[in-house]
Amino acid sequence: MLNRMEIWEHLTPEQKEQARGLYQRWQQLPPDRRQAVRNSLQQLRAMPPEARQRAIESDDYKKRFTPEERNMLDGASKLPLAPPEPSEQAPEE
């Protein structure tokens, strides 16, 4: 948790706004889709940036995710955020 707070403090105001917007959009998804997006985001964050982009643009992701979900994954994977801990629900402010 401390690592996430430290990372959050170092984000630019624009990055914080982008993170908040992505989180709001994520909350609008049905629970099963939120979980699918969360799981994929954790996997994407473990990849190098080039591999993330290839994964998001892959046929597999196009079959598994809507264009909106892929857009959310793309935006979130580019933010320098630590992977969410299971007990956390939202970015700290």
C-alpha cells in the first residue's frame, strides 16, 4: 500500500486525472467485466511496454474485450501505477 501511495504522489496532475477517469469508467462495467479487465491489467503490467501494446492489439484481446475495454486497458497500462492489491478498490487521493 505504501508503494502505491508513493507512486500516486509522483504522478503529474494530468496522470492523476487520467487514472481517476479510467477508474470511473471501470466502475461502470458489470462485475464480471471489471474482474476480466483487472486481471488483464495485472498481466499487462508485468510485460514490457512493447509486449503490452501487442497484447492489446492482438486478435485474442479483440475477441475477449470490447473496444472500450481495450481502450481502458491501454490507458491504464501506460500509467506508472503499481498493480492493485486485492483489498483496494480505488486509487488513493
